[in-house]
Amino acid sequence: MGRSRRTIPEELLLLALDPTTGTTAQPQSLDLGLAGAQLVELALAGRIAPDGDRIAVVVPRPTGDPTLDCALELLRRRGAPVRAVHWIGGPRLGLRQTYLSHLERCGMVHAVAGQMCGVLPTTRYQATDTAISREIRSRLDSAIRTGVPPDPRTAALAALAHAVGLGKHLYPGNEGRSSRSRLRDLIRHDPMGGLVAHAVMDVQNGVAAQPRRGPAPTGPQSGRPAAEPGRVPTQPRHGAMARAVVH
């Protein structure tokens, strides 16, 4: 696949970068979202396809993107379709840093070294071309504002942004409530994006053990609180807390 088009993992990461602090919003759930975004990108490239709640490799030919091809090869080695929730919930050590380093090499962000509490070294990332981030954001804004069904890439990006909890980062406060709601509604416009987004939320809420048969009951009658996008279990299954010094 050509590199003239930004991939969905790259766009999701750029959306999550805070232009003021240079840190990423929702860093722990973002790691899950990046793994899910890889699945969507591979599906758009025709390499994988949904099979119920599972992911099947249909064309094992490399895409030309090293990070995506690594994921594709791991899926191929499974030998059978894998549940999306198990794939996303598996260990993804260093995935966020891999994409941050890639964006730095491409000139889309630059690293700023610093220290936490004057001792621990930290690295923050600033976008070098804010026009790119504005273009990505404007696509979401347009889909939310107009109600016109977005293209599959934008629909998948919206679904993942909602799933990792970026809605409150992109559309904060009470004034952003309706936009967050419409962002959530965009999940229905792309089947693969919807499958992956639900899997991301299932992993965050610790309900990955059973096959997905539809939304679990929530509210007072069920005795269970409603699931909150972006909320991560106390013991993350993907090892993100090991990278606290990288934002």
C-alpha cells in the first residue's frame, strides 16, 4: 500500500496528542485503540475480514507498511480466525511508542525531552504540522455536524475515538455532550470499525471472556453500571503501565 495516505493508527494517535502538553490523551486505552486501528487498516487493505466476532486473514500478502505487516504475520501464524477482543487484549508492548517514533521520522511530530519531578526522564511529542491534525479533526467535525454518512476511514476513526474515550478530549464539557453523542453514533457506519470499537470497549470493561452476543444490560435493573468508554481495569492486560514515562 502506498504511503501517500496516513493510516488509521497514525490518525488516531495524532487526534490523541494534546497540542499544549505534548502528551497523549487516554494513554492506556489508546494502546488498545491502536491495536484495533491496525485491524481496521488491514481490513481496508483487503488483507483481513470479519468472521462473526473473529478476524480472518484472507490475503496474507504484505502491505508494505512494516508495523501493519508485523500484525498481519502474527494473525497469519494463528492459523485460524481469532476473536477481535482476544487480539486487542493481548500484549502490545511498545505499540504507541512505535507509532510515535514513526510519526517523528515522517516529520509529523518532534520529540521534546524533559524530566518528571526533576528526576525521571520523559519524552513529549509536539505536532510539527498542525494543519494535518486540523484536517483529521475537521473530518470528524463534518461528519458530526452534517449527519451525512462518512467514508469508511472516517467512520472507523470516529468509532475508535469513541471507544478509547477521546470524545471528552475532543469535545469537552457540557457544551460538547451532543457532539460526543453523535461521535458515538458514527460507530454504526463501518462494520469492521464497529466490531473493533466494541472489542476495545469490552477489553477495557473486563468482559472479554465470553463471545459477544450483543450489548450487555446496564442500569438499575441489571445491577451493573453502564460501561464508560476509555475506562481501563486496574490491572491492564496489555502492559501499558510499564511505559508511564512515555506520553
